[in-house]
Amino acid sequence: MGGIIGELSKGSVIMGVGVNLTDAPVIPDRAIPPASLVSLGGRDIPDRLGLAREILSRWQDLESAPEPPFLWPQVGDAVRWEEGQGICQGWAADGRLKVQTPDGLDCLSVGDVSGLSQ
């Protein structure tokens, strides 16, 4: 339905979020089919300004949160992404996802994983 992108700049992390409101790009051989808010059952195009305000309100004070409120996937969860699949082995101290693949243990960053799913 969308995505989150982060960039490190001058010691700060700049985060952005995108939400597919009415349609989504079709990417050949993608592990996850495209989705949008409307395609998932919404009848009307969402109020864009209201949605943006709601997202921003939930992102307040994230720098003071000691840990994220959830970690997904959890240890033992099977995961797939466009370039592979494996079993979650947890999270590295630097925030990368540790995954046991047929080729061995791999640590994936956000840039490595597109279309992560269970």
C-alpha cells in the first residue's frame, strides 16, 4: 500500500512515507501484488490532508522512543522479498534484519528488501 524511505544526512535520519491512494504500480515478478487504499475496499478517495495529518500525529516524538512499538517479522517467521526468501533470525544491533537463507545467514537493510512479506 505504500512505503517508507529513510536517508542519513549530516547525522540525522530523514524519513519519508508514501501511500498508494487510488492505484499502485505493477512491477513484474514482484513478490507482493500491488495494492492501494481504494483497491482494498475503500469506495472514495481518502481525504489526503486528513491522512497526512494522522500519519504525522503518529510520528511525533519518535526520536524519544527507546524501541519501536513492534518488530516484524519475529524470530522464526518465514519471509519473502523480491530477491529471495528465508527465516527471520531477529534484528541486528544496527537495525538490519537477520535472515537465514539457503545460502547462509544474511543481514538485510531497507535498501536490500523490496516487497517483504510473510
